[in-house]
Amino acid sequence: MNKSELIASSIILAKTEQLLKVATNRYKITIQVAHRAKRRRYEDVDIIDDPKVKPVIRAVLEMVDEITQPEIISD
């Protein structure tokens, strides 16, 4: 395992921990991640962005980004 893989895995672990800290129910968040990963897997059959990023990892990263992004308030 090289250094870049270690950094990537540490970032993924940190984001996963961040998602679990925000969640009120770990079971529900796990099910949500699984459903999103499954849905993305079948939706993106034709699109191969990065074969190294598994659907579950992509789902976790997307969910954390959705939680941490500030909402845009319209006037």
C-alpha cells in the first residue's frame, strides 16, 4: 500500500465517521448508504468514472457532502 492509498483510505474513514456522528440512528444511515449505492450501481452501468471507487464509498462521500454543504437561502 503506497502513501496515496493510505491518505485516500484515511479520508474515507474520516468521512464515514463524520456521517455516523451526524446520524441519530446508525442502522438507518447504513440502510440509506446501501440503498444509494445499489441504486447508483444500476443507474451508472454505462458510466465508468473511476473503477477504484466502489459504489458504497461513493455513496458515503456524497451523503457527507450533502450534509456538510451549506444550504442556499433564496431571497
